[in-house]
Amino acid sequence: MNSLKVFVVLLCLLVFAPLVLAKEAVHMVEDPEMEKTVNAISDELRCLVCQNQTIADSSAPLAVDLKNQVRKMVETGQSQDDIIDYMVQRYGDFVRYRPPMKASTLLLWIGPFLLLLIGIAVLVINLRKRTAMKSDENLSVEEHERLQGLLAAESSRQGATRSNSLQQKVGEEKS
Amino acid sequence: MLRYIVPLLVFLGVSAFLLKGLELNPHEVPSPFIDKPAPVFSLQKLHAPDTSFSTKEMLGEVWLLNVWASWCVACRAEHPLLVQLSRANIVPIYGLNYKDEPDDARNWLRQLGDAYVSSLIDYEGKVGIDFGVYGVPETFVIDKQGIIRHKVIGPVTPAALDDCVLPLVRKLQQASAQMVVKRTEVEGCA
């Protein structure tokens, strides 16, 4: 008996849940092609209440209002540029997700590339320095002979496995 | 030596940016309307829905437009200051009742006092969009030529009123109808 109740409740949920969701679609434009345009434009506009969302993503009341405004303007046949201009006039460049290229936003646009260039320059300079340092590390003839002598003596005593670490030690002494 | 100085300079540079960043409020979006004509509108009055108010009536006068709503908590906080200001009779304050139920709005004013010469019903929020309103409350200072000279985002504080809004209003009132007074001329508005 109990499981029947649960079943009925679940059945009700299954039947009525989509109705709740359907409420949000009230504002849908009949023409899906037009709705696509509305969404594309809404995706270019920042929600000013929750600033890291577009008005397409946000459900803040202002975002809903602005999206309705976009829809109205699309329905009356205005172009994307017209609509974005309309928003910029009212909310400033900030409302655009892609800031326009102009003097005040130049650093924003070229900043990352500037940092990348600086990074590459630092890297190149360091690499050059390192190769220069390596060539200095070449041993002189006497040093080389001494090294060979030490290695031979060591390997005869303890076997070849230690020779690597010895080589390292000599290297450390040098530097 | 350079290997110590360079990281130090980089660190100081980053610190300077971060320190500046602490003072900025990312929620304050600079208004594109400063020094631009206020959008023209005509709306029903809250207390006399049969009559309407048009921005054209205000040409030749300095006035404040305060965007408010009964559902807005911060409006409740700033309201006593506006009531006080209206009693001082310095500058007329008009209210834009933004996306509100007129009955709720009238009740709210009855409870807290009415600071406005008139409140205007913007039920759909369309005029709000025209003014670039993105949060309530917001307060616009409009000059004799109908040009917006300043916008206070969020509740008006006593400090903002004394340092910026009132000095600016006085300057604008003293100026002749053709004279241009910008908010940059008032130190407290920077």
C-alpha cells in the first residue's frame, strides 16, 4: 500500500515537473531562428548585477529585462550593432563582454602579449647565459688527467657504480 | 646586484596595482551619462496616477532623481537622509519608483516619510534601463539644461551628500542656464 503511494507521488512529479519548467519558456519567440539571434546577442552583453555572467546566462531581474529588451529589438528588425550600441549608450563599454579596441583599453588588449614577449626575452637571455657558463666549465688538460686518475683509482677500489657520484663531486668543486 | 633589484621592482609594481585595486569598487560601473542629456521621459505620478510628469518641466531647474523601490533594503537605509534633505528645501527630489507595486510604494512612503516632490511609476523598469540603472538606489544630479552631472550609485551617505552632492548642486544653481559646470569642479565628487 505504501509503495503504491510513493509510486503515485513519483508519477505526479513526472507528469507535473515539466509544467513547472515550461513556465520559463513563456517569453520564447515563436521563431527559433530569431531566438538564436537573441541568444547570440545576449551572449555578448554582461550582466551588471552579477558581473561575470552574460545576460544570456544570468537570471537576475535586470538581466531578464535586458534580454526581453534585446528580444523586442530583434523582433522589430534591428541589427546586432544597433542593439549593442543601445546597451553601450546606457551602460557604457562595461556592458560588452568583448571590450572595443581604443586608447583606454589598449593595455587590456596588448597586455598579455606584452607579458609573453617579456617572458620570452627573459628566457632567451637566461638560456644564452647558461650556454656561456657551460663552455667555461670545460676542464683544462691537467684537470682532465687528474679526473681520469681519480676515477681509475676509485673504480679499482669500489667498482664502477660510484664513479658517477664522484664525477658529480668534482663538478661541484669546480663550480 | 641586478638579480635582486629586478624581482624587488616587479614585486613593488605588483603591490602598487594590488593596493590600488583594494580601493576600487568593481560594482561601481562608471556611468556613460555623466555630462550627457538625461533621457526624456513622461510617467504617471504615484500619488496622482491621472497626471503625468515630464522631464521637460524641469528645464531651468537643478533637481535630483532618486531611483527607489519598496523592495529595496538599501533605499530604506538612505531614506531618512533624503527626507531630511527635502525638508531643508535646497533642491527638489523626484523619485523614480522602479519596478514596484504602486500600493506597496505608497505604503512605504506613508511609513517612512515622503522625500519626493513626486514619485513616478516605472512599473516595467523601461525608464530605468534608459537611465542605465543597474542597482537600486541610484541618484542622479541633473542641471538646468537637463544634463546629468553626477550619479550616486548605492545609498546616498551623509559624507557623499556633504562632500559632493550639495556643493555640486549649489554650484549648478548659481550657474546661469547656459553655463557648464562639471562635477570635476567639486573636489568631493572625484
